[in-house]
Amino acid sequence: MTFDLGPALLFCPADRPERFAKALDRADAVILDLEDAVAPADKAAARENLIDAHLDPDRVIVRVNAADSAEFASDLATLSQTDFRTVMVAKAEDPAALDAFDPRFSLIALCETARGVATADRLADHERVVGLMWGAEDLVASLGGTSSRGQDGRYRDVARFARSRVLLEAGARGKAAVDAVHIAIDDLEGLTAEATDAAASGFSATACIHPGQVAVIREAYRPDAGAVSWAEGVIAAAVGERGVFRFEGRMIDEPVLRHARSVLRRAQQST
């Protein structure tokens, strides 16, 4: 099982079926949300909307409610009546709870509580997990805090730690890491900075909550022409070389070659 949906993943409430097709058209993949975006009274209707949806299942992720919630069993039963097979599990904490999904499903474990971040390594080890995502606001709430960001708009230390842990635990197992949403919709400058850092750090994608954020994320993940030219040149120069060599005044070894391959992979994904 692999995760290769593109960099911009757009959340869409599952109780708003009139938005499904447009959201999928605007983003690389859509996350149809049965959890926080849907009021309790509307969850049954939202599940019916999933069953009736005619969308490309390869570009759809369904976020289900937490495994210990009263809604989880109904969410699971609904999924079995659809062709959607990539599932984001909200507030993932217990790897054993993921056994409720049969091998048809590929899972993204959403680490958004203190316990979820603390068990990110065990969640990433699960055979059906293809990726991890982290969430800042629920994480801070689970700690009794009031805000994930300081007055300067930057994440607090605890949020940065969670972000790094999720990225490292996913990467250590060759699985994808998805960066959290930027909830300040109009702050495109802040989103640009965070998405650019996410791409450079090794995240596979960034989730978002508004169509206007998609283009910013895609641009942040797209290598510029200079980076692509350098990567092509260094990969070509490596042919026939043994071990460390010099290219354009820089020492090149295997880690640098892996950086170059990542640049070319992101460039290919953005075409």
C-alpha cells in the first residue's frame, strides 16, 4: 500500500454533497469529513451522502470518527457500502483499534491528541497504515491548553514537537506524513511559509480547509526551475562516479543524491 495523492488535500464536510465534485476538481484529493465538520444531528445524512457519492475513489479520503466514539461502528459499516478505501482515522491513539479495518483499507492515522502523538511510532507500525497526519488544535485541547500558536502566529513548542515526531515516525517506516491545516484562511503568507517548510522537511502533503489554499500549497511543493536543473545535473553527473564526488563546487554523497531525487519526484508530481 502506498500514498501518492499529490500535495494539496482539501477537507470537505460530508453533509455538503453539493460541494463534493467541486472540491475534488480543485484539489489533488478530497477528504470527505464525517467527524468535526459535521454536527451530530447531521452525521447519519452525511453517511448516506458517502454511499450516494460518485467520485473517483482513488482521489478520495474519508475521515471517520474516533475509534472509541459512538459513531465509529456506523462509519465503518458505511464505508463497506462504498468504493472508498483510503480512510483517515480521527484522534488515532490505540494501534489495536485499527484492526477493525479489514485489509481492503489503507489508513492515515491522525495523531491529534497527546496520547496519539505519544504512540505515533506504534500507529506507524500498523500494517494498514500508509501515512500519519498531525493536528494542532485538538492536540493542545487534549493537554488543557487554549491555543496552538503564540502571539507571533508561530506554533508553540509543543505543537512543533508533535509535528516533528509525526514526520520522523512516518519517515522512519517509509510512510507518508501529512502536515496540519492552516486554520487562518486569509493568511496566505503564513500558509506559504508553512507549506514551503513542510515540503523541504519531507512531508508528502499538506491538508487544507478552503479551496483558496490549494494553489498556495501546490506552489510551495513545486520545485523551482533552478532546483530541478541542479537535481537533473547532479543525478547525471553521478553516473559512473564511485562514492563522494564534486559537482559545481559542492561535495556530493548519497544523502545529497537522495535530496536531488526528491526534487525530481516532486517536480514530476506537479506536472
